[in-house]
Amino acid sequence: MERLQDADLRAQIVDGLEQAFEKFSGPSKIAVANYAPDSSLEGQRLPEIARQMDCTESEALARLYEGFDAQLVITGMAQEDVDLISSAPSVAIASDGSSLRSTGPLSAGKPHPRSYGTFPRFLKRVRETNLVTLEEAIRKMTTLPAERLQLTRRGRLAPGYFADVVIFDPTEIEDIATFEEPHKYSRGVEDVFVNGSDVVRNSEVTGNRPGRVIRSSTD
């Protein structure tokens, strides 16, 4: 923040941002996820914000950070690469998204839509492309990560295991969360059980909270 107040350093920073855009295939790959001073900018991409500010994209980004520590979403992956990696037998499907909900305090900002759509998105991709079998897709997001993280009695439908179950329609499941509207629950999820208790029934949240902290090889 202080460096942006120095004219010479600011010029260097703006120039550096311009060069950095090349690594992300241009400023159109950058969107604002959270910006407290002006929430109307959330979900907008940098070129659109720059037009509103009547300046270059690099200057617009500097102005955002000058006023507040903006949270950004940067996209830079090719679907072909994602398909190649995600189809490998040793690769699990996972998300580093946050625990969010569509209403209340946890619905603030325009976070990455992965928090709502990672797993349905992969299942839809499998349905449309036959990237892997449905059974393999489910293994990649249940048994494989549970074994890798050494979470005992989880990740399988088997006697003695915790009943963490998702019932979905494989012909309908898909993510509908977007960068512009990220707080959207996916289609095709009918029922969800956590530790044997229903948390979603008939695609509606029940309000039950049976979740618990689990630790590797202990719970």
C-alpha cells in the first residue's frame, strides 16, 4: 500500500502488472471476488472495471489495491490439460474452495464457483465425454482421497463405515455456479447424509448438522 503512494515505485508496479498479465493470457482472466469498498465490482473482470475507471487494466488493478486488499480470481487452465490430469488413476478429485452457503454471512462476495460445483462439474464432464467410468469418477472423489488422507472407515459404502452418502441423478447432475453468480447449488443432488443423518432431502437443506472434525487414522 505504501509503495503505491510513491510515484516512481507506483510506475514500476503498474509496469510489472502489465507484464504479469501475459502469464495469465491477459487481464480478461482476472475477476474481482471480494472488494469491501465497492461490492458492485465483485464478479466483474478487469477490462470491464478499467473501462469504468477510464484507465488501463494495470492501473485499475493498482487502484483496487490502493484502496483495499482486493481478493481476485485468476483463471488460467486449459480443459484439455484438466482432462488429461483428472483421468489419471492416481489423481483424486478435490477442491480447495471454502465452506459457503447461498444466504447469510457466508454468502458474501463473488468467490470461485468451485466451492459449489467442483464434484458435479466433474460428474457432468464424465457423462458428456466418457473421460472415465462413473464408478471410477466416484472412486476419485470418495475412496481415493479417504485412503490418501488415511481417514479410516470413510470413503466407501461398507458395513462399519460412517454413512456419508450422496444420492444424485447421473443424467441430471451439473454445476450451475458461475463467476458472476457463484452462490448456486448444483442440480441433480437429491439427498445427502452425513454420519447417517440427512442434511439434504429432496434437494432441500434440512438444517441438521451432524458433521464432526475428523483426523487422519484416528476417527
